[in-house]
Amino acid sequence: MRSNRQMLCRVLPLALCLSLAFGVARAQETIHFEGDVPEGPNTFFFLDFEVPEGIVEIEVAHVHVPEDTGNVLDWGIDDPNGSRGWGGSNQENAIVGIEAASRSYIPGPMPAGTWRVTVGKAKIVPGEPAGYSVDVTLRTIATQEPQSRKPYQDPGALKNGARWYAGDFHVHTRESGDARFTLTIDEALDFAEGQGLDFVMLSEHNTNSGLTLYADAQAGHPDILIFPGQEFTTYRGHGNALGALDNVDYTIDTDGYTIAQAIEAFHAQGALFSINHPSNPLPDCRGCAWTLEVDPTTIDGVEVQTLILPGVEFWEDLCANGSHATAIAGSDDHRAGQDLGTFDTPIGTPTTMVFASELSVDAIFEGVQSGRTVVKVLGPNSPMIETELSGKRVGNTVFADQANLSVVVTGADGMSLRVIKNGDVLEVVQVSGDRFEHETAVEAPPEGEDRYRHELVKGAQRQSLSSYVWLRKADDAPGGGGCDCRTPGAEWSDGALLFSIFFLCGWWLLRHRAAGRS
């Protein structure tokens, strides 16, 4: 009996160890990739791996090798249905699970099938070795605590009334891999409110991972609107997708995929596409300057001011080639105003003013789409410009043979007001007084269109500028001849016609009955 017990005591620990080892083996599997970065024109390459049923979490550890070179690789994860996030050049491990994910990545169902690590060739130094090492760990037991997330819902109108609303269309939080790690959405909103803004667009790089965090943040900040979107980030230019809720493939210049296809995909979901910091000359900002070839008519907006960097010349050139792009601006703040670099500006500098019927996502969107914006270069306290062009306006175009171009300026005493036509200075007027008004008589061209805007200058520094409004002949108006068939006059005419018809029919019936009696 004693020998049996002794044998059992020896066997049980061994069995327990084997059981634990077997359990760990089933709970976790690691797939290793390593190799040289592929040569050739493709800017991205992919590492495919299979995910079986029952996996609840995936962790990707990645490095470029050797690590002491100047090479930089970007990292993202795709499941069989599309993107699960993009961390960019962030070297932190990426984790995707059912109820939690690391920053920049999207929690949710973990479908079985072919997943992939997306690797971007952000910077490959000629002549230096370029390789990668990646470990993909599949788990049946999650290691991350569940996160408080809710499906995105439009918050509706936070404020009523048609007026100018102040905002910043280019703000990052920790959901962007290059932002300060501790920068929460709440912190960004707190700072924006302190700057006097009414809305901010959270524009994370190639990911909508923050969408499911908006509900709680918006509830805690009922006076400032979170405008959805993302910064579409490529190696030959960045653009903001205003109002975008769904991710779009960002692997431009790979296997024939083009920027035109990406812009079309954003438009298909109802978003506007605006080019960011188009002329950024900073050498450490990879791909920030816009060098992609695009159809100008597909561009909905341009950042005419980002950080301290103007983009007005780029915008003018785009408009000269057929674009009706709205002027917007953004701070591109990644740190909520903390420890800013030499060329950085905090949230709200510059500011975009949008004339909207209310403070809601739809109203701000419509204001941008119709070109009712003003960019305040130095922030919300910069002077204000309100430009109007008389006549029938449809979107950002007025249809009239002759029109009155008027402007109301406030807070610009002593500054110079420039009237701009088609990119050239038409007039320069000295502003006097806190409130200043000026009018210019203009005529539509015989063919095509002219465009007009105003800007304020103090010395050599541009202070504020309006979006363009376009002018075409009255006969070019939708419907022809400048006629708006939905005007009140037309409705009354239709009503009068119907009344006349009924009256005549009634009169005929009465006469017919009277004739029958006789």
C-alpha cells in the first residue's frame, strides 16, 4: 500500500506538468517570419498566416533588422475582411482581440481564415541591409482586460442655430502610433474646449480604432463635437477623409493600387477628401508633402494652413485646374499642446470657421461641402472675414450675370484686405475700424467661371482667408436660365393653375346639369 502511494506521489507532479504544458501549447501558438525586405516598386509587402477557429487574441511582435540602420518599416494587421488597424512606424507590439486591442488597432470578432501582417517600406536606405523579424502569437485565452467600447452613433446637434462654428480638422490622439502614448481623447477634447473650439476632427493615421471610444468621450464633453474621419497616410502624401467611418485600403503604389481608387472608396461611403499639409518641406516627415497625381475635380478640400506651414499656393494651383476645393486648416497636433516642437502648433492653431445651421456632424459636413469656411491662421482670436456673392447660390457657385462681392471684416483694424480673383490680387484696401465693410462689383465671364475670395494681411503675415466662391452666368444654373423651379413663386403658380382647373371643371359640371334639367 505504501509503495502504491509513493508511486502516486511521484506520478502526480509529472502528470500535472504534462497537463499544464499541453494546456499552454493549446492556448498559444507562435508563427515566426524573417527575411529580407523585397526589392521592387511595391511600397508594401504582406506576411500571410492562418488563424484557426477558437482564437480570441493575436499579438504581433515586429522589428526591422538590423536595428542600427536608418531603415524604417511600418506595420498593420488585416483579417480576412479588411484592416484591423495600422500602427505605422510604432515599434510597440500590436494586439488584437475580441474585447480589447492595443492602440491603433480594432477589437472585435476573430474570424478564422487567412490574416496578414502588412509591412510598409517607409524608409529604405540605399546600400544598407534591410530585413525584418516578426513573431505572430495566436491565443485561445486573452491576456488583455476588456475595454469599454460602444458602436459609433451620431451624437446629433449639440447646439442649435445657424452661425459660424470654430474647429480644428486635424487632431491626433494616442490612437495614432506617432502621438504621445498617454494622449487620450478626453485630454484632446479638454484642450480644444480651453481654446474655445466648437468641434474637432480626430484624424488618426489609417485607422478608425477610436470610433468605438467616441461615445463615452462625447458624453463627457457635451459642448464640443467630435467630427469623425481619419488621416489617409501614404508615402507620397496625406489626406483627411472628412466624415469617414470605414477604413480604406492604404497600400498605395502596391500591385497597381492608386490614390484615385482610394479617393473613390472614400466618396462611396459619403466622405469628403481633403489634402493635408501639401507643401510640407520638413525632412523628418515622411510622405507629408503631396506628390501624388490626382484629378483636381475629385479633391473636396485643401489644408491651406497646417502647423506654421501655408498651403495656399498648392490650393490655388489645384483650383486653377478645375478643383472647387474648400479651404480648411488643422493643427496636426499629436500632443494636446504639450512639449511642442519648433514647427508645431497646438490644437486650434490654425482654426477653421464653418458656417452651419447647427453644431452637428451633418451640418458641419454640409458647410464644408458648400465652401462656407474661413481659415484663421493664428487661432480663434484672429480676425474674421465674411464673404458673400449676390445671386442664386448652389453649393459654392453663384449663377448671375452681374453680382456684388461683399465682405464684412471684424477685428482687423489697420490690416490690409485683399480681394482675390482667380489667384490674383484684384484690390488691396486698408481696413479701418473694428467692423469694416467693402463691396466690389463683378461680372460673370462669357464662358466658364471666375472665383473670388478675401484675405487679411498684417505686414507679410496672412491672418485670415475665406474659401473661394465661384461665379458663372445665370444661364448656366441648374435647370437653365437661372430658374429655380422650387421657388415659392413657382409653387404658388402651380397652385393657382390647379385651382383654375378645378374651378373650370366644377363650372362645366354645373352647366351640364343645368342643361340636362332643361
